[in-house]
Amino acid sequence: MTCIFCGTKYFLDDAKEVDFKNPDGIIPFKSNESDVRSSLLNWLKTSRFIPDDIEKITVTSVSGVYVPLYLLKVKYSVDWTATSIYFIKETYETFEIDSSGQRSSYPVTKTKKVEKYRPSSGRGNLIYEHIYVLSRGHPGDTGICENLFKKYEKDLSSFTEGQVKQHQLEPFSKIPKDELSSLETVFSEKIEKDIGKTIPGDRYKELHWSIDDTEIKESRYYIPVWIINYEYGTETFQAFLDGVDLKIGSGSVPEDSDKVEQARQEEEEKRLAAEHEKDGIYREYKDMRKYANFAYVIIVIYFLALLFFERLFYRHYYWNMIPVRSYLIMHAVGLIGFIIFYKITEAVRKKILRDSDIFLRDKLPGSRPERMPKSISVIIKYIYVIFLIYSLFLVFKVEQRKGFPQNFLIKLRSYATEKR
């Protein structure tokens, strides 16, 4: 088949159905073939792994081709159903637990979001544009055609015979039906996203949609592309440059294997450095938190000392070396000191944990701080309760040896008699 405009011959060995309708517009060539090689080198040099001696390429052929492009405007009538989710705020009271496992003494009022569900349905018209390139002479990446059309769409002009005499012209072929039917798959993600914008509520789930009607409007345009075959060393490559200002390119590019390997090593070094830095931050984080557990060691030491002196006071009290009032006072001082000391060390411990958590969040955003086990704090509290019960037990045993509770009742009766 010979093009009636430019004389280009096409052999339709694959028996595609050709459409001879005139296009709706054309973006004309505005660049010269003499500038193609230098522009090709400029585009190649934007590649990261290009060889240093890339200027040694040999251009074997340059062809200026008007590539057929289809702009499809697709209108869908869509029915959909979904479950709308509404977030409603509710207040409640709770006891807070800090990172050390301590439970707050008083409840605090908080708000939470509660999800409410409502069924939703609707119908909408959605319009999309799809660029389709169907070219025999441009078997490479068609992305250049789409980018070229979007960039120079404003330069579209009416198709005339004089515009195409100096360059090859590919005929339009009818778009296969299976390509048109596959557009639903191409747009499925966009359809679902656009339907989601119309669904009431704060969020949705269980979205189901179906296309009731489809309307496709087709526009045809010719866009200018330089097809360049070139050699580097013993290898052959093909590249494509836009025919307007030679700034948009695509195609195969030579690569320097040493540069590729160096880039791979640099990426590996960056990854190892990032992991090393992360490990260092975690080590510093754990070093900060280890002093928090040291606070419990101090409390245990204080408790053992208190137990020793408690036993000593008990022996003095048992042998009547100190009066019961003095013993009770010393016992009360020990217990109060234990409480004060525990509160101070616990406050310091919480501050250490809080500061370490802030440090970790600042250095590694998104990381989750470790939660300290609350078992130690619970054990300390039980130790205090056991110690208090043990102290009262010692007092009771001494008083029992001295006739308690009979002596106490006799004193109470005599006191009541005196009052009368």
C-alpha cells in the first residue's frame, strides 16, 4: 500500500484493517534532521550510566515519521452500592498506664471515634481520556508519543498534504475491539477512586460497581517522531526523539558496566551505613533506659536496709529497751521514708523512660518505643504491703507476749471507769 500524501510504501503482512479517514489534527515537524545527532547525544548524556566515550556512536539511519495517535474520550454510566462509615466521637473514662506500666490513681476523660455503618447507593457519569498509539514503525516505548502530545497539544493544526511531503506518514488502523473492551480494566482503579469521592460518610467499604452504558468518542492526530538507529561498539540501539524541539526522548541506551557496579556498591554502602546508624541509635536508646531499672535496684537496697533496722528495732522493743511509742515512731518513719523514696525514684525512672522515648521518636520517626514490663513495679508494691503486714505482725506478737489483748481491754475499761 502506498500513502497518497507522502508516497511511503507499507506492506500489510499482518492484515490490519486500515482506516483512510483524515485525522482531526497534526503536530508538524519543527526540527531538522541535521540537528538529530547532537540532540541524541544531549539526551543520551542525561542517562546515569552512559559511557564516557558516548560521542563515538555511529548513527546508521534517521527517519522522520508522523505516528498515528488516538485520543479516546470515554464516558461511563456507573451504578454502585457501598457501606458508608461515619466516625462519631464518644467520651469515656479510663485509667492511664505509662511506659513503665504504672496505672494512674484517678480516671481521665477521653474521646474515641466510634464507627457507624449505613448502606449507600448511587449512579454517576464518569469521563476519562485515554491516549492510544497504534504504530507499525514505532515498536518501542510509546510513552514519548503521549508526552509529546500533552506538551504540544496547543500546536495542533489542521491536516494538509503539504505538511507531510518531507516525512513518512503511517496510516491509521482501526483499533482492535479487544483493546476498546479492555479500557474498563485500564480505568477500573480511577473509576473506583472517583466513585469513592461521591460516597457519603467519612469512609466506606464493600464497594461494588457495574458499568451500565459506555460511550467512546475517538479523535485522531499525527505526531512527529524521529526514529534513530545507531551503533556503539558492536551493539545496535534504537532511540526516539520528538520532532518539535528534540527535547523529549526514549529508547535503548548503552550502559557502562563499571558505572552500574559502582552505583550498586554505593547503594549497598548507603544501606549498610543507614543500618549502622540505626543500630547506634538503638544502642544509645537502650543505654538511656538501663538507668531506669537501676532505680529499682536502689529501692530494693533501701528495702533491705529498712528490713534490717526494723528487725533491730523489734529486738530492742522486745526486750523493753525502747518503749512502744518510740518503736512505732521509728517504724512509721521507715514506712513513710520508703513511700517517699519510692515516689522519687519512680518519678526519676518515668522521666528517663519519657526522655528516651522522645529521643527515639526524634531520631527514628515511626519507630515504636519499648514498653517496660510492669511486673517489677507491681512486685515493689507487694513488697511494701508485705513489709507493712510483717511489721504489724511483729508488734502484735510482742504485745501478745505481754498479755495483749487482755491488758489492752483492762486498760480500756479502767479508762472508761475513770471517765464516769
